Amino acid sequence: MYLKSLSIKNYRKYGEEVQVINFAHSKWPEIPGDEDETEKINITEEYISKSSSLIVGKNNSGKSTIVKLLNTLQNSKSGSRSVFKHTDFNLKILSDWYHENIDNKSEEEIKSIDRSHFPKLEFRLILGIDDGNDLISSFEDILVVSGIKTVETQENQEIAEVTIDVKYEVADEVAFLEDLVKIKTSHFNDSQQYDEPYKKELQYRQFLALFSSNYFVLNFYPIGREEPAKEFSLSSLLKVDTIEANTVKNDKTLSQAYNRIVSTYIKNNDIEEINSLVGGINYQVKGMVDANIKDILQSAVSSIESTKNLKMNLHPDVNLEKIFANSIIYEYQEGNNNIPESQFGMGYTNLMVIIAKIVDYIELYSEKDINGSVNILCIEEPESFMHPQMQELFIKNISKAIATLLGKKQQLDTFQIIITTHSTHILNSKIQSGNTLNNISYLGQAGTNNIIKNISDDAIVSGRDIDKKAYEYIKKYLRLEVSDVFFADAVILVEGVSEENYLRYEIDKHPILKNHHIKVYRIDGAYAHQFISLLDLLEIKTVIFTDLDLKRSEDEKKVDIKDNDEPDVIPQNISDLEKFATAVSSLSTNGTLQYFIKKELKDEEAKYGEINNKIIEKLNNNEELIIDYNNITLFSQGKINEYYATSFEEAIVLTNAKNSEGSHKNKQSLIKLLQFVHPKKKYFRDIDESSEIADKSYMYQAKLSDGKSKFSTGIVYLSVTDDDFNLKQPKYIESGLKLLCDYFEE
């Protein structure tokens, strides 16, 4: 039995749109018993990964809210009052409802409120039953005819679902309505000592207090029924245990964790030799006590009471657990010195405490727990105190410890793990351990409300043209480079190192953008669109800066600068796109641009002719090309100073080849930059403000291709060190950054 999903409506920052979070569950594989240690660890790691749900998100995204809700629901039963407070309701929804129905309304208008529209909290639990031994007696008051049904087959097991609707709603609607009226007729309304704003504040506080009162009751509903179950309780059905974020409480925390680990090991492994030794110690202590202490104590007692009535016997009770708990000092060695446990690293201590609590949790299992309830272990923000490398190996570390400590105890089945984190390294640990994006829930924000996005391989690939090899690349690149996309306020995708360095510099000095967590990722143009499905799923504001990449023949691309008197070969710039209108091949070689044009056309099978004409139409001689797709906007170069720029470098050259109105520094700054990159090359070393740089922009782009990193470095270096250096931003870059500014200022 396990929890498949939890639906939330109106709870805290979750709004009127129902949010659903899915939970992972996996069957423990059969273990033959002759596996080696490495194989056992690998099996355990795979199970831990598959049965653990990772909840990721920024601070205040609602991660702890999910854990808190599960903890609250596990102790609830039908008819419970005062389960939640007004602060557990979505405060914006309460405020809007108050101003719509109470504020500035007459008594008659308040009395006529539709009672079915009173604010309430709504949840839905969907439980899976995948074992014939699962006890369903706990559901007897919630099940209706056809209330339990087979929905799928997983790993050769029939899976049935039980759906439980939960509402925290007004119990006595008449009395609640009367109190709403009283808010309008409170004694202070006629008081002259209060000003109007203060009166309104008091009224609103009275209104909020109603939602923390006994007016509200928790009801459980069988699916499709309007009458709540009378006796149903979740207390025996849902069992949630939580390992809190800060597990390091005092100087004895580590030794207490070690003791629990040792205790678990003792119970699950053969330690006959040690037990025999401890038994011998007990026997020797018994002999010493009888010979030296017993008579002395008996004499003292006999002076008060006859030995016929009170005869003493002293029996030693030494065992391994007591020895470790009370008689072992934990130290680590540093050279010839023994360092006390209080000076152990806090990250290491935190990891050991988590492992201790996990194995302790598993040890407390009984068969009734396994088959009669949903068992969930929540681990909140395990990254506390851990350095990044330890976080990266988190799941592997706990898997190795569990596999070692539990020995032959194969009872890991039927419990689920929920891990909340805002660590990219813990996220990487999850992806790495299972080579999958399954069972990751992203918590973000849409306006003022929290949202939940359940990430999985199927959700990303489904309905999209992503082949298997490309998706493996996405997962690998995501783990190595861009896992912090889950924690970003906005994302910028670029193609090359020049754009990457340039944009990071521009954001860092921007008065608005520098205050937000904007991630700039460099992804090859051929693959940028492969990430669109993930970014679209997460609904993160995304800007893509990509190159126009106008297609040229080999002859049209050829640049040959001579060191003698022979004429140089310099390609012509492209000033119009007429020849592409009827071309049978693509105007642009950029796969990402083609992808977005197909989205614009709403035709994944669009021919090159259609794509070319749409690009020409969108450009329309503008300095930029802009395409919107949901929360993602693509920006590319357009026609700048009479020529089409096909790359970032060429856009910089064309934008600054002529001084803009009110500035005489743009061209001068461009010359400084070009000479910074190639101080000795022809057409670089000898240019001045009289040179026609724009006419040779494609040649400059080609020659800058072997100095892209130095090009962007030069922009930053000269901007910092030269007060007269002033490059104008290409229009498409300017528009993209402005879009982000507007987004953050909404």
C-alpha cells in the first residue's frame, strides 16, 4: 500500500487551481542471497532512488508545506475540529472573498451569500494497493461500490486505487453566517475613537479569526458522494515520520547516531563471538561482585531486616548496546592526537544521523505496518552542513549504509521516502542514482500562488520530437551543467562562449536583473531546442539568444586574406533575403530557430519554403527576430545597418560600425575591441574611424571565430579599464534583457 498522489486546493500559497504532487513507489527486487556486497549496494541504491520522491524548489516555494500537510492529515479523523488555522488558508483568496462578500456590504447582502461558496480547504489522496496482503479494513467507511478498482499493472502486480476526498469546511453554516453579519455590527463600528482604516483592519481580523475557530470541520468523502463518512480516520492508515533539517542538536548527537546504527547491525547480523565475549564478562563480573560486594551490601541490609525476609542477589546486565551507549568514547585520530566527537565535521554528523534514523525507522516496522498502512519517511533538506561532494553522493551513501547495516533483513518494501531540497547537488544525486528524471516534483510560483510540476522522462519526451540519444544527452548535460535551472528566477540560453560571458557581465551591472537569480547556460545551437520541453514543463521564464545563421555556400563563406599584393577574398555581406523565398533548402542552418518557426506555423512537418517565408515575414527588415512560445521567447539577429547579422559577433560589429545618435564612441570602441582580439592581423591593426567596417562585417565574424573567448573577454576588460569604451548593445540582446526586466517588474 502506498500514496500515489496528493491534490491540494486553497491551502496556504496553493490557490484555487488544484495542484497535484505525485509520489514514487517501487517494489523491492527479489534477492537470491548469494549476491556480493557491491551488488547488494547497487540493488539498494536503485530501490532507494526509485522509491524516493524529490521535491525541489527555491525558498518559500512550498516544500515544507507538503511535509507539514502530510503530518497534519496523518492524525486526523472525520469530524475533527480546529485542525487548521486561518493561516493555513490561502490568504489572498480569503482577502478577495472578504472584499467581494463582506467589505462595504449591507447586512441583507451578507445574509444572502451563497453558502456553497464559503471558503474551504480541499485535498484528495489517491492510494495504491499492490499487494494481496494489504489490509483494506481501514477503508470500510470510505469505500463505495466500485470505489476500489484495478487501474494498471506494474512490475507484474495488479494495482488498485482508493480515492479519498478531504474537505475542511464550515460545519454550521447558519451560525457562521450570523457571525459574518456581526462583524458589520460590532460595537467599535460606531466608536468615534477609531479612524476608518483601523476599524476596517479590526473587522478583517475578526473575519480571519472565524477560520481558526470551531466552525470548521474536517470531512472525508467517498469518491462521488456528497455525504461525508462518519467514522473514518487516517490515523491508522497514514504514518508519516520526518527527519528534520537540523539534526545536529548537541555534542552527543554523533554518538547517539552511532549507537542506533550499532543496535541495528546487532539485530541483523551474526555476532555470536561478541555475544560470547560479553557473556563471559557478565560471568566474571558476577564472580567479582559476589566475592567482594555482595556480603558488604547484605550486612548493611541485614542490620535493618532479617535475611529471611530480604536476601540480596547482584546480577550484572552488560550487553553490547549498553557498552556502546555508556562506555564507549567516540574519537577520531589526527596524527598522534585523539579528537573528541564534538569536533567532528557537522556535515558528516548530519549524514550519520540521517542514516541512523532511516535504519531505526525500518527496524520499527511490523507486518501490520507493512500491509495495513501507508508508510512515509520525510527527509527535510538533508544538505544542511554537508559540503557539495557529500551532497552529490547522498543517495549512494545512504544506500551503502543501509545495505551494510540491514544484513539479511529484506524488509525495505512498502515504505516511501520524500526528500525536500534546494540543493542542486542533492538533485544531481537523485538523477545520477537512477539515470532518470522520474519522481522529481518541481515547486515554483505562478503569480502569487505556488504551483507543482511533476517531472518525469515521459512528461518531457511525450508528444515531442526527442530521440533517445538526444534525451540521454539532456540528462547528462542537466546533471553536469544545468541542474540549478530548478532554482532559477529566469533562464537565458545562448550558443557560444562570447554570448555567455557578455550576458553575465551585462546582467551583473544591470540595476534590476542583478537582483534576481538568472541562469545563463551555453548550449550548442543544435541542441538548445531539446531543452525546451523541460523549460516549458517547469514554466520558467526563458529567453533564448540564438544566431540567424543564414545559409551560405562554401564559396560564399571563403575568407582569404593575403600577406602580399594579391587581392584578398572577402565574402559579400547579405543585404536582402529574396533569393531564399523560393529556395528548396532552409534559409537558416540553425535547428533551434527552425524548431520555433515550426511552432509559430503550428506545423511540425513544415517544408523549408514555408519556414523561409515565415522567417522573412517575421524579420521584415527589422534589427531583430522575435518568436514567442508559451513562457519562452527566442531572439535572433536581424538587419542592422543595411546588412543581416548572422552571429553575435557580427551583430556587435554592425551595431557599432557607425556611431549612434548622441554618441561618438561606438565605432571608436569597436576598433579598440577588434584590435584587442587581433592586434597584428590585417584589417584589424590598421583600421580607424574612416574605415568601412560594416561592409566587411562577415569577414570580421569569420576572423573572430578563432578568438571568441578573447572577444567577450575584451568587451568586459575594456568596459572596466577604459572609461571611454562604450559599445551599444545589439537590438536583439537589448530587447531580450528588457523582456526580463518587464517580467520582474510586473
